[in-house]
Amino acid sequence: MDQRDLSRYEEQARIIKALANPSRLMMVEELNKGRRNVSELTQLVGSDTSTVSKHLSVLKNAGLVFIEKMGTTVFYHLRMPCILDFFNCIEAVMEANAFGQMETVISCKTKSQS
């Protein structure tokens, strides 16, 4: 693997790691509906303001959100809504996994009834 490929994979992993938290996933999904401030996201997540701010910092550093200041209020926006396509893919994998598990359960029940 050359250095360019390695750098690309490292950057992809950094972005995926930024999403690897249920609260951050929730925030990204909420920001897809429109801009939100820290107070709104704090209510959504149910954590304290400092924790939500840290989550937002991780998302901002990964390039997933950007900020807009209006007076004393800071609003967060989803920078790349296409990230939700990734969420859809994850849900498709979850569905396939659940289907595979169901097939296994059915197979086990069929064998035990024989």
C-alpha cells in the first residue's frame, strides 16, 4: 500500500471514529433536519452542555458539521448531508444481520423438532 492510499484510509477511519458514538449519531441525524444550537442538542441527547459541546467539537474536527454564529448563539449545521447515505447502508447491514440470525433460529428450531 502506498502512502497516498494509507493517508486516505486513515482519514476515512478518523471520520468514521467521529461517528462511533450514539449521541453523535443522534446529533448528526437531528442536524439533517436543520441547524440547531447547543441547548437544543443538549435536550435531544440528554447530556450536560459540556459533553454535548465536546461531541460537537469531534464532529466539527472531522468536517461533519460547521458553525454559524448569530449574536451570542452558535448554531451547528450538517456540512455533508450525504453522510446519511452511510447511515442507510449501516441500517441495511443491520437488517441483513437480523435476517441471517432469524434464519439460524428457524434452522435450529426445525432441527430440534425433527
